[in-house]
Amino acid sequence: MNTNPFAIAEIISTTILQAVSESNTQTEYRRPLIAYTPADNPLFNRLRELVTPQHMLPQDLLPDAVSVVSFFIPFAPWVVISNTGDKEKASPEWAKAYIETNALIGHITMQIINTLAEQGIQAATVPATHNFDPVTLISKWGHKSVAVVAGLGSFGLNQLVITDAGCAGRFGSLVLNAELPYTNLKPRQRCLYFYDGSCQECIWSCPVGALHQENYLDKQLCWQQCQKNERGYLYLGKADVCGKCSTGPCACESPI
């Protein structure tokens, strides 16, 4: 087994960066963000308190998990702009980005898993989406929550994770049984509403009023709107997405 943490991290980061830069997609991306955190980070246990008691720990994905990788693939600004025209319906470009990026994340994680296996390292992941309970709409392994644990960003009023590259994009993660050079990113506030109350654009932009000032998301209302969009984009694939709350000042950067 290759036990050099920096060499393993190089394999992971190179795979992610190269796959995104060479992606054969209509969607364009900015440079991905990547973070590494220990599998025994106590914040993973906190997810069972804050998200759901059934939220998986890294060891549930891989019994001898040592490290967790979280990464964020941010959309190009024009993808965000495309979704600001129609106030009700997600743009075709946004719907396409959702489908293409989920597939890209699946390709990236499988490539990492296969490459690490050649080094004698085991890794595991869950799909980028559609890994949630159909009734509660809660994921047992939330890629966004894992990103917060890893220090990539913080949750905003829009219930999305705002990173230094904004919140418009998609997250992926995986666990592995080898050490990595942990990034030790410090948590900090990136949402203007939570910082000084100066922004509620995500609330205003939600077409169904699913977001509330009390830091509350009506998941069922949100899901109904996503399914409505899916029915309108059946020719693209499974585009059960909306993204209107991803188009504010936190879309492409941290406003703080």
C-alpha cells in the first residue's frame, strides 16, 4: 500500500482537476475546491444530532475509514445567469448542468476509487444525488454536510453550502482507508443574512416560498417545484432541480 499522504492527495486532486478541465460537457466550470479531513472528526457525530440520527459515519461507508475527501465543482457564471431569467422555471442550462455534473462526479469518484485500488487503498462513496429518503427527503450521507465538516464552506439561509467559490455547483465526497494531509480549514460565516441580516435574496427568489427567515426550508414544497421542473425537462433526463436560491450574491463567491 502507498502510505505517503501527499502522494495519495496528489492522485486525488489531479484526478478531480483533470476530469473537470477535460470534461466533455456543455456545462462549463471553474476550478474545483478540495478538502481532506480525518474520518474520526467529531463533527461527523454531530451530523446525527443536526441532520438525522441515521446519518452515516465514514465508518459506515468503509469500516476502516481513515480519511474523508470533499470536493466542490463550481459552475461558470453564465450557468448561474441563465437561471435568473424565468422566475418560475429552471433554465435549460441549469437543468443540463445538474445532470451533467452529477454524472461527472460519479465518473470522478469511480476513477479515484479504481486508481487508489491499484495502490492497495480502499475507498467508497455514495451517488452525488438521489441518495435521500423519499419520504423525509433527508440524505443519510449528505455531501453538503460533509463539505461543512471538511471546512469547505458554511450553510447559508438558502440551506446551501456557501464556499469561497460560492454555492452554485455540485458537491462530491468519498472515504478511504489511508491518511491524507488534512487541510484543517477553519469554519467561518459566509452568508450575509447570518452575518449582518443584509441579504434575503434567496427567500425572494424562491418561486414557491419554501425558504423562511427562521432558517427553515419546507422540503416538500421545494421538492414539488423540483419535480415540476423535471417534468418540463424530460428530454434532458432526470432534472429534478430548481436552483433559484443559488443565484444571489453568494452564487459564485463568498460575499464575506
